[in-house]
Amino acid sequence: MTLMLRGYFYGKKSKYSVEGKLSILNETSHIGIFEVTIKYGIDYKTIGRWRLLYQYQDL
């Protein structure tokens, strides 16, 4: 659930930092997305969303 107050969105804090997400994305290129989803308990759609987000930002 996301709360909007005076134009600012307050959502749930992410379990992973930016560095953690980039590390997980890097790991998918080495061992594969299926193994990473099992290892971290992250849905493959979430990993896809992270990949698009950080590709767009050139990270």
C-alpha cells in the first residue's frame, strides 16, 4: 500500500539497497535468473523490473 501525502509517495521500504539489487542482477548473468530467484526468494518479475530500472538509469 502506498500513501500519498502532499504530493510525496510513502511506500514500503525496500528490503535490498541499490548496491544489493545491482549485485543480484550481476549474479543473474553468472548463475541464471532461476537460481537467483530460488536463492533470494525474489520473483522473476521483480528482477526484471530492477533490470529495466537500472538499464534506464545506466547503472
